[in-house]
Amino acid sequence: MRSVRPVVRPLIAALLALSCVVLVAATAQASVQKIQHPSSRTDRAVSHSLAVSITGVGPQQWATSKTSTVTVSGTLSNHTGSTLRGILVQLQWYPLTFLTRSGMDSFASGGPVSLQYGQETLQTVGDTTLGPALPNGATTHWTVSFNLSQAFLASGYPQTLGDYPLQVVATSATNGYQGTSRTFLPYWTGTGSATPLKVGWIWPLIDTPQQGACPQTLATNSLAGSFAANGRLSTLLNAGLQWASSDDLTWAIDPALLSDAKVMTRDYFTGGNAECTDRNSLRASAAAKSWLSELAGTAGQPAFLTPYANVDASALSHAGLNADLTSAYQLGDTVASNILPSTFGSSADGTGTGTALAAAWPAGGTADADTLTSLARSGGINTVVLNSGELPTSTPPYDNALARTKTSTGASMSALLADSGITAILGSASASSSAGAQFGAAQDLLAQTAMMVAEGPNAPSRSLVVAPPAGWDPSPAEAAELLSLTKHAPWLQVADLGTLATATAKLPVERLPDRRVSGDELGASDGYVNKLRSLDANVTQFESLLSDPPKSYLTTLATAVAVTQSSAWRGRGSPGGWLAQTELTSYITDLQNTVKLIPVKKILLAGTSGGTLASVQNGLDQFYLPGKGLAIAVRMGASAELGSSLTVTSPATAIVVNPGMTGSIRLVLHATTIGTTTLRLQLLAKDGSPLTWPLASEPLSVEVTRFGRLILVIIFGALGVLVLATVLRLRRKRRRVGVGETGDDAAGDTGTRTDSRAHAGGTG
């Protein structure tokens, strides 16, 4: 039995340093204390401040020529440490639009107001005074409106397609605290004023992979909350299903998530160690079962699969582990077609309606031409989704998601460029963010699309790919709001990724570098990929040992390997990757060490040739292995010391040793000289490759005497002489006995006759 070596899960906790609050004494002559608050992209309370948040723009989130009054609403929170009175809330704008998206970014971050004719000072167009006192720590709501039509008339500027700046400033009359928040007012000048922008959503169902080699076991129970009502994955699925048809969403699904959810539909375990012990037992999850059932509603909708566990394709390609990338795609296809056959078909080749795309979304949105070659060969990929900065726009100087590129072998591939700025906006607000931050993200996305149209209203049709972060966590309200905006904004036209990919067919080719290693890749700086290579070799060697193993078990091992290669372990996720890798390494090592040679220290070879038996013990009958364990098929190799005349012949065919049993292999030894030689016995896989763990190899001392045959001759000769001598002695003894008996008889007869004669003579 192997020793128990529990693997302790590292506890990773970030220690947050609490800084001391510096109290600034306000003098009687102090001017207004201006606190520049987070823009629409962020929203957090600042100590000793007046925090303003914008939570709505109405009557809808953009204006048109029919809009007369614009109403802006939000919240005001007092973090100053004292009660505030007489708070004036002012709404400011300027009747000119932004020229560029970079100008909008600067404004949202608190920078200058750079509009069509340069930097401007915002004008107050509406205000309100909050009557009641606002105690420290309290939050109140506010609303300010202004007449848009009159504001335009008063300015003398015409209404223009694009984005107008909006700013809310709140000032306390009693102690001079001030807070500010900014957002945008998109303006649409009417049908026919610009070519609509085509928008394609990627809707990700991706999470941290949870399964290792232990059956029915997840690393953590984090998915339970995510599948529950209003959990991350539940929110994404519900919002996606609600808007999938109207927004032409394209689902991006990690098959590992499907597999993890399937595990949770039955009683399952979490935690544990490489021995598959010390696990927490949990009941089947009704939420996971419901989630999988609802996911079947994606049938017939555009979708594509990531490789299993969303492995880091770039890292595997650069490390030469393309076989693992191929395995991850094959494994993913198998899992998806088994769990979602209506979406991905019985062989994961689509539903027959072309909705399953041969698309890849590499981790981080980056790839080089070598990686594209690996994706094409391993996964049959013909469309790749990259960050917008990876390739030049096909309609300069205007942004466009459509592009075309080539692999390192020259094969053409469609490229869809996901807008990096919008990805960052979506990632800036989550379900735990304030209402102001969530509104700000949605309004910012809407304004960015309006700016793209306004930059080139008469340019040829262009496209935008919206790709949230893979681990995106919106609230139900935010997810629904975003999808509603892209559906209903009059300057946008929804499209699925397949349609956009087809539109790239005639575009000029833009080349990616043949090889470019990103610092974000697995193993880029910590040697992680080198450990992956070693683990990969160990697993492959262990599999080569097995005799006709169950396919399900090989799938389990492939799953566990893919999990160690997941792109989830990039950056801050690195500790999880090291843990998964360490546990799988320990699992394989422990199993390998149950297959071992039974050592024989020394044998005597009495002559120039002879034979001996080498025994192999198969300990693969552990409780967490399938059935009653795993049979092995092994051969035996042996090598003598350098210069030794001893040679060893072993059978060329492998023997099968059942779990828990011992098998023997006969070795034939030949020697031409006498002396002692140390052999190294080595277990071999059935293909003849050596099994390299320590207990698969043992030394064997062989003493060659060459006196064996002579001793046998002498022994048999001596036995022959002994037998011959014994026979001769017996014959001699018999002869002596025979002669003695004859002499006595003769003497008796003579005496009788003499006596007779004497008697006769006497008588005469």
C-alpha cells in the first residue's frame, strides 16, 4: 500500500493595508473643497467626501429631435463626517459633441472637456436644492431636468449626431464640500443620417474549471452560488436566453463548465487531496440541474466552443504541446455533444443549421500566426476573435471589427476584432457595483457606439464585436439593459458572429507576427509550462502502462490534464493552476509507485547460461479507480555494467497483470566469463519504452562461476563409481558366500563315504 501524502491546499488571501485617515482642518478662509469623483465608468465612496452618482438619463438614454426635456437622476451620499445642509445640485452640459473616442475617455476620467472646437467650459442648464439636512453616512436621491430644445436654440448650435457631455455638480452651502459625476448624452439625428453600425455580441459561459482526476469531485463549491438564482452564470444564461434571438447573440461555451455542472446533478464531493480522501460530501444541486436544462434552450442559436477548460492555446502552441491542444478540442467536442446534443450535434459539428461556429477566442484576445496554425490544425478553426489592437482596421481611419489574416502556413482565416475599450467598460462594473457604476457602464457603451457612427456617418458599413471579459459578472438588470440598448438604439443593427465572419471573405489580408509571446501567457515568467511538460510526460507514460483501460478513465485523465492548462490560471489565477498541477502530479506519482518490481538481491549463475524469474506487483486496485482496478501490460528489460559479458534475453511480448496480483517474467542469462555483475532490471511498457519511476527499476547481482558443469560431471562420476563399487562388492560377497557353502557340502559327502567304507571294511 502506498503512503498517504495529503496535499494541503494553499490558502491565498490578500492582506489589505488600512491607511490612516489624514484630517484636514478647514479654516474660515478655506475655498470650496473640490472632490473629483469617479466618472460613469467607476463609482466608489471616498472618505471625507460628497459622493455623486448618476443612475439614469431619460426619458430614454439618448436624445433625438423629438426630445424636448432631458431628465438626469442619481444619488448623493454624505461621507464628510458631518451633517450637510443646503446642497445645490447643478446639471451642466455644452451644445457641442466630442470629436473622438479618446476625447470621451479623457472626459469620463475627469479630464478637460475637449469638443469640436477645442476645450470648453460646461454650462449650467438646470439645478435643484436638496431641502432636508443630509446626515453623515446618509444617501438621498436627486433629479434635475432641462429643456433640450431651448438649450440648443439659446446656444445657436445645431443638433449633431454624436455625444454631448453631461456633468452633475453637488455643493454644500454650509462647509463647502463638492462632488462631481459625469456621463454622456448620445444624440440621434434621424433615420438616414448615418449608416448603421452592425453589432455582434459574444455571450460567454465560461468559468474556472473545477475537476481533477478524482471521480465526481470538484476543487471548490463556487459554482453552486453561480448557478443559483441571480448568480453569475444564472444571470448570464437568463439574460442571454431572453435576448438571444432579438440581439443575435453568439454563445461562447466552455465544455468544462458543462461537465462540472453535470457532476453537480448527482451527489458530489469538493476539496480533498491527491489520494481522493478528506473530501466534503454534498447533495446534488437542483440549481445546476435546472441550469443545464435551461441551457438546452440555446439549440439552433449561434454558438461556438472553447477547447476544454479554455486551455491557453497560445502557451500550448509556443511550448510545442499541440497534441494537448488537439486533445482539449476533441474532449470538448465529446462533452458538448453529449450534454448539449441539440446545440452541438451528436458529433459536436453543429445542429445542421450552421449555428455551431468553427471559431476561437484566445485568452486575452491575443495570438500570433503560429498560434493560429495550431488552432486551425487542432480545432479546425477558421475564425478567430482578437482584441481590436491586434490588426489594423479594414476601413481606416474608422474602427471596424472585420479583418482577414493568415496562419504561419499561409492559410487564410477570418478575424473579428473585439473592441478593447468596450471590453474594459463592461469589466468596470459588476453585480456588486453600485447602481451608478452599472448605469455608467451601460451609458458609456451606448455613447461609444454613437461616437463610432458619428466619426464616419457616410462611411461604408462597419461592424463592432462586443466581447465581455470571460469571467464577466453583470447584475440581471445591467445585462438586460445592455442587450436592450444594442437592440433598440436606432444607429445599431444586430448581427451574429457567423454573419460577420462571412463578410470578411474579400478583405485584404493583414499579417500577424509569426511568433509573439505575451507576458500574460501561462509559464511566461514562472516556469509553469516546463512543469506542464513534465506532467504531460508522466501521464502519457502511466497510460502506456495500462492494459485495455476503460475509455472513461482515459477521458478523466485528459480532463485533469486540460484543467492544469486552463487560461484561468493566468495572472492572479496562478495559484489555482499550481495547485491543480501539484495534485495531479501527486495522483499520478502515487499510482505509478504501486506498480513495482519485487526485488531479488542476488542469483548464482552456475555455468555460462541460466534463467531466473522477475516478479511484478500491480497495486492498481485502489478504491477510487474504475471497477476493481486497472490491469497492466508490461515487459522486462535488463542492462549490465559497462564491459560486462553478461547478456539477458527477455520475452518480446508483454504480460498482463491484473489489479492486486503479481506476475512473473522469465529472463535468460548468458555469460562468457566468470565473476559478479550487477544488472539493472527495468520495467517496460508494452511498446518497449522504459517506465521511469523509482520502483520500476531494481538492481540484481549475478555471480557467474562456470564450475557448475564440471561439478555435475564429478558428482555424477562419483555416483557412478560408488554404484559400480557397490555392485562389485556385492558380487564378491556373493561369490565368497557361494564358495564357502560348496566346500562344506563336499567335505560332508566325503566323510560319509569314508565312514561307509570304513564301516564296510570293518565288517569285512
